[in-house]
Amino acid sequence: MTDDRRSLFRQRSFAGLWWGQVFSITGDRFTYLALAGLFFEYSQGNPSASYAALLALFANVVVAPVLLFAPFTGAWVDRHNLKRVLIVSDVLRALLVFSMPILFEMTYSTDVIFAVVFLLFAVNVIFLPAKSALLPEVVRGDQLLAANSLLAGAGILATAIGALAGGYIIDRFGWAFAMRLDAASYLVSVVGLGFVAYRAGDHHAHLAPVTVRGYAAEVGAGWNVVRQSRSVGAAFLALAAVWFAGGVLHVAGNEHIQAMASAPGMSRLGALLFAIGVGSGIGAWWINTYGKRLPRAYVLGAGLAFAGCALALFAMSRLFAVFVGAAFLIGLFAAPALVLTETALQEGTDLAHRARVFSLRDFTMRLTLLVSVSLAAWAVAWTDTRTTLLGCTVVLWVLGGCTVGLGRRAERVETTAAGLAARGEVGR
């Protein structure tokens, strides 16, 4: 571990944020597996209920709050105390997750579960940009890449723990018990956030009163920040590719695993999520050490191309050991898109506009997810899981090439600007 990362853990604010994320994301993985287990169990008892269709509907319900609210919540978050927003959000998420097993037992209706999932992810629309906006106020600017790598590592560690433990707990104790553990994890996150030292920025005092026209202008300012930077655009494109592949794996990958398994269940899915987590951890470590010396666009594009190759391996095999290896490689090659995009947006925005830029990111990625799960559900119905996964491979290769091209144009623009600035200095 480098000195930068050691010093971050000595900072109470960052350590509280990091540990809180480990616990809450571990719980999130429990809930994801629990819902997948619930839908699988429900589809087995109801011949008219398709497992792939339930998974696709689940993904659409997850995406819907982001598409409806994300373009507008960022400007609202920018007006409020970020720490307070995070704590209230975690308390609400704990209550919503805890209510799911109770409501399903009362109604035996997946519609009720989908309604609560919608509310849960509506709260996430507020929590996620606030968390990303808070980090630059907790650590120094030169520690941002290391801090994002560590937070990515927290998600990876949580995915590994949640995937292995979650699959076992659900198969042994049931999906409802796993959801209660998730509710408790959000309360642990609240305790961690209590250690974060944060003072609201001075820009809050100068904000104009809220009007429809003024608020629309604040929302538009976030779009302008992103549109003006080609390097940020390349990072956005790479991240969208990862989300697209994630949507396809959610529908086609889940069904592919269950169809190939001799004994269907959540333990196999948990093992594959664990492999993805291990690969992502190594990828995040590499991008923060050797990889940070390389041009970002080339790293992002190559990562997408290699992830596509790993996905093709996953699609063509019937062996679970090969599935695990492919999952590890997918996590390894997708990690740069997760770490570098977060850092690029934090470096390129100020506190007054930061949450709305991250809300835009969330909106764009969830829209991509909506498209991918809908296409995957249609493709699986008309072809099969293998063909659908191979089609996603081609998409990753194409988007990887586009990412490199956009990044190269950004480099030429930056080089030209630097040259003009240097000649101006010489002229003076």
C-alpha cells in the first residue's frame, strides 16, 4: 500500500466514509442476490412468470427513478449539506429494505416488491451524486485518484464478501434474512458518516432563490460542464459501455448460468460476482500504480476490447471453471472505466456544480442500462443467451475503438492549446 493510501486511512473522515461503504455495499449485494433468488423462486412456482422477464422488469424499475429524477436532483443536492443528505438517505434506505420481506409475506405480489425497489432507487438518485460530490471536500486534490481507487476497492471488497456470503445465506436461510442484514448495513453506514468532518461550501450563501427558469439554468450548467471536455466524454463513453454490458449480463448472463448449472441456485451467481470483484480489485490497484502513467483513453479503450474477449469466452463455454475465469477477466478490464471516470469528473468540476454533473452521469448510465436490458430480454427471447452475449462482445469492441478515437482528439486539442499558450508566453 502506497503512502498516499496509508495517509487516507489515518484521516477519520475518509476512514468513516470508506468503512460505511464497505458495509452498505455488502448489504446491497445481499439484496441483489435476494431479489434474484425471490424472482427465480417465484417463476418456478408460477409457470406464467418468466425469470428473464422478471429480471428485465427489475432492471427497468431500478432505472426508472434515475431517468425521472436524476437530471433535476443534482442541482437540489448542490444546494444542501452533503453529509446530512447522505445520512438521511441511508436511514430511508434501511427502512425500505427492511419492509420488503414483510410486504411480500402479506401480499405475495412481486408488484409490491417492484414498488418498494422503485422508492429505494429513488433515494439512491440523491445518495450517489452526494457521495461523489463530497469526496473532494474530504481529501486533498492530489489524493483524489488514490481515494477513488480505495472507494472502488471498498465496492470490490463488499462485492466479494456479499457475493460469497450472500449466495450461501440465501440458499441456506432465505432471501428475507439477507434483506434484513442489508437494512442493518445501512445503519452501520450512518455511523461511519457520523465521523466525516464536512462544512457546507460558501457558495450556498450566494445561491439565488429557486425559480423554474433559474432551476432549469442550474440543471443545464451540469450538461455544459460535461459537453465542453472531450476527455470527460471519452470517460463517459467507456463507462456507458460497461453499464451496457452489465445490463446484458444481468438478463442473458443470469439465465445462461442457471441453464448450464446442474443444480440451479444463487451460490453459483455469488461465486461469479466474487470473481468479478477480485478482478476489479486488481484492476483498480493497477490503474492507481502502473496504469496511471498511460494515456487514459488508451487504457479505457483497451480495457473494453479485452472485456469483450472475456465475455465471448463466457458465452462459448459450458464449464463453470471457465465462467469463473471469464468473470475475473471482465472485472479486471472493466475496473479502469469505473475509477478513471469518477476521478475525471471530480477533477473537472467545482463544488457548486459537482452533484449535478454526477447526476447527469447517473442518468446517462441508467438510460444505457435500460436500453441494454430491454435489448437483452428481446434477444434472449428471439435467439438464445449465447448469441445475445456474443452480440454484446461486438458492442464492447466497437465502443472501445470509439473511446480511443475520442481520447486521441482530446489529446490533440489539449496539445494545440498548450502550444498556443507557450507561444503566447514567449511572445510576451
